[in-house]
Amino acid sequence: MSHKVTVNWDNGSQYEISNDQGYKGIGRLTPGEDGLSPIELLSSSLALCVSISLVKLMEKDSVDAGKISVAVEAFKAKSLPSRVERFEIIVSLPGIIGPDYADKLIHEAERVCTIGTTLKVGVRIETEAHSY
């Protein structure tokens, strides 16, 4: 299964992000503009993946997820090449979740989150150019 996202730039307007299902959003490069930066998009992908994994795991265990929060902070490397060096993930779970179950959830979410495992092991990137 593949997932395609397209980013279009129209000569000075905005970076328009869309997917195959018709969703449209905007990306930004400069702080203060609308939209998310590339690093924010990467961080949000990781946060969403961990969130989805946690909710599914809790549903499987018949535990009411209630409200959960996943925050991801990206840290850029100080040396070249330009890259994100590490991510910090902070998970907030309902108070009814005990520490042992929380540890189990985190461990399992890290194991099943596709974005997290991809970032941990790396990925091959293939790029080609087309003229239009």
C-alpha cells in the first residue's frame, strides 16, 4: 500500500499540500506564516502515529482512552548535513492509567507506529524529476 502526498508551489503564493483523498493544507517556510514547516509536519506525523497506536492498543484492551496527548519536539543537528538529530516524545495519559500499563502502552506503541519505526531504522529515498 502506498500513500501519496503532493506539494504544489504557485510562484510566490503558498505551499499547498494535498493527498489522494482530496485533503488540502498549507505548508510554510517562514515562522509567523500560516501552515506547518517541514519539521513540524514530520513531528506531527510521528505524534499522530503514536496517538493512533495508543488509542488502538487501549481499545484492544477494552480501556477507555479518554483524552490523551502526544507532543513531539524535534531537535536539529548542529553539524552538516542538515537533519533532525532526535525527537522527544511526551505522552500524557488519563490518570486512571497506572505506571505499569502506561509503560506497556508506550513500549507497544513504539513497536507498532509505522512512522516511528521508519525513522528509527531509516528509509531509502528515490528522487526523479519530470518536466511539464
